[in-house]
Amino acid sequence: MAILTVLLQASADAAAAASGLAKAGGAIGAGIAAIAAGIGVGNIGKSALESIARQPEAANDIRANMILAAALVEGVALFGVIAGLLAVVL
């Protein structure tokens, strides 16, 4: 009976340690997703401004494509942040 108690206690300790590691990983993943989205949108904006500077007559088309690309990047980043926060909470 004592062996079973020791094994159950060791199993509970291992599960608690794994839970803490999962929460840390989720928090780090959410932070990386947010930072990566900021970098991605910044690169999109930089490229769009360079393109408009080279071809001012195409500014409307470039601006529309920039907004669409930025929205897609933000959507993917939102999924990453939500997945990370769910790992922290659950």
C-alpha cells in the first residue's frame, strides 16, 4: 500500500511540473506571435511605402494590397496569441 501511495504522489508531482512548463511555453508562444506580427506588418508597410515612392500612380492598388496582407498577418497572429493564452489558462 505504501508503494502505491509513493507512486501516486510521484505521478501527481510530475503532472504539476508538466503543467507549469506548458503554461510557460504558452506564454512565450503568445509573446512571440505578437512580436512576429508586429515585425511582419512593419515589413509590409515598409515595402508598400517604397513601392508607392517608386510608382506614385499605383498608390491605390498598393495600399489596398497592403491592407489585405496586413489583415491576413494579424489574423494568423491572433490565432497564435489565443492558442498561447489557452495553453496558459487550461
